[in-house]
Amino acid sequence: MQRLHAPEFGDVDVDSLRFTSFPGGETRFIIEQTKGINKLATQNSVLSHEDIDWMETIFRAAAEVSPPRPTYVHVDFKIGNLCVEKMNGDYRVSGLFDFHEGRFGNGAVDLVRQGCSFIDHSIDLAQAFVQSLIAHAGYDPRVKPLMRLFLINDRMKIWGYFSQPGVKSPLPVAGGFKRWAERHFDANVFW
């Protein structure tokens, strides 16, 4: 999947198959997407000024980074969205589905969703997953400040969903977003 590249960061409309680049690049796209989720979470009273200030610091650091070349990313790459088959005694991914967030972006985005899920259950498994993907895809040192942005964006998608009225939340909303999300940062799995 990540062998497919584009000249710019952007998205392909599934109906017209027309490529549209992100004005300002992928980093700006992710920052604006996250701010949109933040606005809804703030309206639902589950995001504090401390949470927003913390994210703004991460946004500023990420905006200073020159990102690597655009590659196709799934964004929701996780065990629940793939098929696996056993071939010659080894297991390999044989299919993917749920491409609604897919786009041309930074390949490191695909580490986040499943990596965070593994962090929630086993740091060792999270480290093995991330190291395996890095070994196959390579590592660009510019990724570290961007990974913080990718983590914030992904975690806000989860937090934002569970902040909607009528959605029962398994998250510790009372402790605040930063407190909940920091454990994924503190695990030091992504850098």
C-alpha cells in the first residue's frame, strides 16, 4: 500500500477519481482537521483550555517540519481492518478494507491507530509492531515532531467521537484529554 506515491499531499475523490491536493500540505490539513474536532469537543464540554494549549504547542512544532514524500496511507490501519493469510508457514496481510480516511500523506500515520491500541494492552507488542513497520518502510528522522501531531489527531478522533451527546464513553472524560492521551506519548513507542 505504501509503495503508491503522489507528487503532493492530498486525497482522491472515489466518485470522480480526481486528485485534490491539500492547500498548505498534509500537516496543515491535519492541524485544521484536529481543530475542527476540538471545536465539537469543546462545545460538548470535554476539552479544557489546558488541553487546547498543549495541542497548540504540538501544532506549532509540527508546522516547522518539512515532511517526507507523500505516500498512500490508510489512516485506520488496524487489525480489525485487514485480512491475514498463512503462506509458507508465515502470516501476511492479504487484504485491507475501510478506506474512508485513506489519502496521500506521511506513511508514519499508519503506525498510530494500531500502535495506540497495542499500547493500551501491551507496550512490548506496541514496540514490536512499530519496529516491524519501521524496518519495512524505513525511518525518516523528521517524523518525530509529526508523530506527535498524528497522535493528537488520532486520539482526538476517538475522544471527539465519545464526547458526542448520547454516546456512552468508556474514556475517563473527567480526567481530561491531555491526561488520557499522554500515556500514548509517554510509552515512547513511536520515537
